[in-house]
Amino acid sequence: MQITDILTPPRPIRSDEDYDAAHEALITLIDMAPHPGTADHDLMELLELLVKAYDEEHYTLDQYATPQEVVAFMLGQHDWSRADLAVIMGGRSRVSDFFAGKRDLDRKSTRLNSSHTDISRMPSSA
């Protein structure tokens, strides 16, 4: 039995219960690693868009943490230091200003770092 047999037709996510079901199905599909062009792969891509849209509408990152807290957390997850971040941001003073709340991350910094972490979607602290 394919997962598409369970979730056909796909529906918009309108509640937390819908979200939970769609998220669980998405995780199942990701674990299945369906081949591109199959119904399961198409459903996985659709669920990814639906789950992402619901997340962005209902659970914004800035509700929970400042950009500085997010970057500090990500540095810890990658076992990086602020000195490592200075290479990406263009110097220690820029890192210091960012953590002091005097400077936002610019697009250049987030793009340079996007191959290691996904900070390109962080909210502005201003």
C-alpha cells in the first residue's frame, strides 16, 4: 500500500490536527525516499509546501527567539565559535555588533553561511 492511498486527495492544512497528520505523512515519505516522478514523490513535495506554509503562518521563529539566540544556538550545534562566524560576517567587530543587537545579519552573510546552516530565513531584529 502506498501512502498516497491514505492521503488522497491531499487537503489544505487548516488545524493543528491536520498539520500533525500531514507532518507525520511527510516524515514517512521522506524515510521512504520515493523516486522522482512517482505519486509518492509528488505527494512528498506537496506536503512539504503545505507544512512549510502552515509553519510560516502559525509559528514564526521570532516568536520564540531573537536572531542572536538562533545564531548562538546554531554555532553550538555546529561546534563553531564566534571567531568562525567572524570569517563569514567580515570581522570580529561585526560579530560583536550583531550579538549586541547593533547590526542585523545581511544577505551576504546568510548566503555565505547557507551551505553550513540555514540562517537565510532568520527574522530581522529590528
